[in-house]
Amino acid sequence: MRTAIPRSCCSPVTSPAICATRPADTVLRGTCADRIAALRRFPPLLALAVRGVAYDAVAKERFHIDGRKALRRLAAALDLSDQGL
């Protein structure tokens, strides 16, 4: 269950100086959306292939997931069936 983010960022643990310089929610949401779009444009498959995934179970799993997605897109572009993928 998601908890709502309070409208005011000022709290006993947050400095008022931080609140004064905090951008508006729409700016923060826009920045977040831009970063997510960049991640989608440049999937980690290439970076993982160059870096290698030996001895890193999480990276290896991500590499295989992204690799299967890329192969499915290639098969669809070549008008091949996805049997066995």
C-alpha cells in the first residue's frame, strides 16, 4: 500500500532551508519522467554485456530478461514467430 506524500516537505527531520529550495512537485515529477524515459531509451543490456555479469546473480537475471525482450522485438521486426523464445 502506498502512503501519501505530505504537501509540506518540512518536518522535524527536514530542515526548513531544504524546503525553501525544493522545486515544485510538477518540476520533480517532470524530472523523474525524463529520467525514466532515458532509462527506457537506453536499456542496460549493452552496459551489462560490456561489463559482464559473472558472479552477479541480479545482473545476470536482468541481462537475460532484457536479452529475451530484445530477441522478441527482433523476431517481430523480422516477422518470425516467437516459438521457443
